[in-house]
Amino acid sequence: MSHYPDADYLTGAYQPGQFYADQGAEVAFAGRSNAGKSSAINVIVNRTNFARVSKSPGRTQLINFFLLRKAADGASAAGQQRIVDLPGYGFAKVTQSMQQHWQQLMGAYFESRRSLAGLFVIVDIRRGIGDYDRQMLAWAAQLGCPAHVLLTKADKLKRGAAKAALLQAQKTLQQEGYGDAVSVQLFSALKRAGADDARTVLDAMLNGA
Ligand SMILES: Nc1nc2c(ncn2[C@@H]2O[C@H](COP(=O)(O)OP(=O)(O)O)[C@@H](O)[C@H]2O)c(=O)[nH]1
Ligand SMILES: [Mg+2]
């Protein structure tokens, strides 16, 4: 079953001037390189190779915009719902100029994007929430945007260990004062586990709930 029959690639932006029209609503997906962000998007949208699963982490420095639902009139950006694949971070082998470019592009996105309705942060469950993930959560909090953490690759841990990692992440977020603004769940693209819960959160963000 296709949850998002309108889903389609819109555009990639290397510079802020190339961002898609800032109308309608969009949820951005952030994560450390190789965390499993593209795989998570594919499972949530239920399309194979929709967002490309990368063999060369750290290479993509584009912000990719995807259509999720068309506007009622079929065409205008104003009533659209989108998801946005933000460039991955934390890859060891990036040059300083790539790092600077990443900071500028991401900073411009979070500072300018009025259609941003929520943030998904994709975290490899074995690593836990890291410093860059925190920067993303802080940006969202500053904008008053809800955020949702997917602890992905949960299939790599035994059930008990995955549960413990979930509790640890929840505790960390509470201690850091996010309260109800940030939620967290287990996810596995490999087992397609957690996709329904993720879609429920995504749709609530896009509908401004
Ligand atoms: N076992 C397992 N591997 C995964 C999962 N999600 C992604 N991967 C693998 O992790 C690598 C990075 O995935 P990708 O989606 O490209 O990560 P991205 O760089 O964050 O977009 C790929 O080899 C994927 O096959 C998952 O849920 N379970
Ligand atoms: Mg990717």
C-alpha cells in the first residue's frame, strides 16, 4: 500500500538560492552520515531507492526536497507537504571547506525556512545521540519546532538492549530539558519496523498537530 502516492523528487540545493519554494509544510530529516537516514526515508515513504542509499558517506552536500503530498489544486507549493533530506554530518574525512559549506547551508536552512514544521533526527542506535544531533535538536527547539528521534538499525541489537537504548535516549532528552518537544522511537529499515509510528508522527507534524 502506498501511503504517499504523490511522493516525488523535487530538487536538490547546493546553495540557499536553490531552496525549493518556502510555502506549504515540510519536515526535515537530519542525521550523521551513514546513520541510515536515506534508508529510513525509503521505508517511511514506502519506495525503494527513493532517497538514495549512499555508498560514499560524507559526499552528499545537497539539501534534497521531496514532494509527499500535492496541494488540493495539484500544483501550488502553498498547500504542499514535503520531506527534506539534509546533508549528513560527522563524517571524519570531510575537508574544512566542505565542513564550512555544510555549516553555511544548514544554518541558512534553519534560519530561513518558514515552512519547516518538524525535524526527524536519525540516530544509529549503537552510537546514541551525539553532539551534531544535539545541534539539530537545539536548532529545532529555537524555532519552536517539534522533533522526533529515530533510533535506527535496532535490528543490530537484541530486544532488551534496544529497549535499554530507547530508555537511555528518553532520559537524556528529558535531562536536557526537551520535555514533550522531542519524542523518540525504535526503528529498523532492514526489518521495516517502526514505520507506522514514524508516519503517524510525520503526518502530525505536517498537519500542524
Ligand atoms: N542493519 C541495518 N542496516 C541499515 C539500516 N538502515 C540503514 N542501514 C545500512 O546502513 C548504511 C547507510 O545507510 P544510508 O541509508 O545510506 O545512511 P545515510 O548516510 O544516513 O543516508 C547502508 O549500508 C544501509 O544498508 C537498518 O535499519 N538496519
Ligand atoms: Mg543518505
